[in-house]
Amino acid sequence: MDATSRQLRDLQKQMNTLSAPPAQGKVAAQLATVRVKINQVDKNLNSLQGAIEQDPAKALQIPLMKRDIDNLRATNQASLITMQQSIDHQYDLMKWIFGTFIAGIAGLVVRSGSWWGLVMRQSRGRPFWPGDAGAR
């Protein structure tokens, strides 16, 4: 940071040694703007140096907190992905269970329907199967 502040001071010295441009020219306006910006950068640099010199631990705390937040974000993202996969797995499992249950009920209905049909045919004196007409 010392090198940067040294460069800023050298720049200011060089600007001060330049001959004053005409007051009404564009160069004068641009030079004034550059001086204002250089002064702002110098103020920011000085405040940053002051903060670091006063308490270096605070200066290091912000990057460490940012790293902790990034780690927490990555952990939460991984947890979210795991939870989504678990929900998908449970959803697929429930589909299989309900599908098997419905297939079983459908099988029972078909079987009971065919059994009931056989019972009804026998009670009316009809043969169980069409080929059993003379079996009685």
C-alpha cells in the first residue's frame, strides 16, 4: 500500500508542476476532475490503511467471514440436493407401493368377477365352460 500512496503523491506532484492550462479549455476541466478523483482515491487509501493499522484482526475478519458464509452456502446447497434426492426416492417408492396395491385390487376384482360368473352359471344350470355343455 505504501507503493500505491507513493505513486499517488508522485502523480500529484507531476500534476502540480505542469503549467496551468487555459482556464476555459477542456484540459482544465479534465485536470480538475482528475485531481478530485485522485483526492478521493487518496482518502480511501488512507482510511483503509488506518483501519488496517488500528486493528489488523478486524481487517482479516471480513475475508474470514466471507469464507465461512461461502462454506455455509455450499453445505446448505449439498443438504438441499440430498433432501431433494430423498424426496424423489420416497416419491418413487410410494408410486411402486400404490401401483402394486392397485394391481392387487384389480386382480382380486377380476378373479372375484370370474369366480362369481362361474357360481352364477352353475346356479342357473349352465355349464362352467362353453365346451362343458354335455358334461352333466
